[in-house]
Amino acid sequence: MSDQALVIQSHTGPYEARFDREAIAALNAAPPENAHVIIDDRVATLYADQLGNVLAGPSVLRV
């Protein structure tokens, strides 16, 4: 996996996407305060232990 960001240009401005095998652990260890998380409900259930800090955040949408 790459440690480089893919920059996506949207109508509201650029944002980054990253692909990393250790992303779940890194994200859960230090979830960004301003993150908006959209996650499949089944994925959230399957990885609840690994994503506990992320799923407890203030802006999480399970779809």
C-alpha cells in the first residue's frame, strides 16, 4: 500500500484519500477531532473492537 495521499478535487475543495494496511489501527489510535465517518453497518459490527474509538466519535453515520 502507498503512504501517499490521493487528492480529490471536489466542488467544496480538495480532500485526501489514503490506502494503508495499518489504517484501521492508526485511525482508531488517534481519530481526528473533525472527522466525519461514513461506514457500512456490517463493517462497523465486524470491526467494532478495532474501531471502538472511531465509532464513538461525534459524527458517525452507519449505512
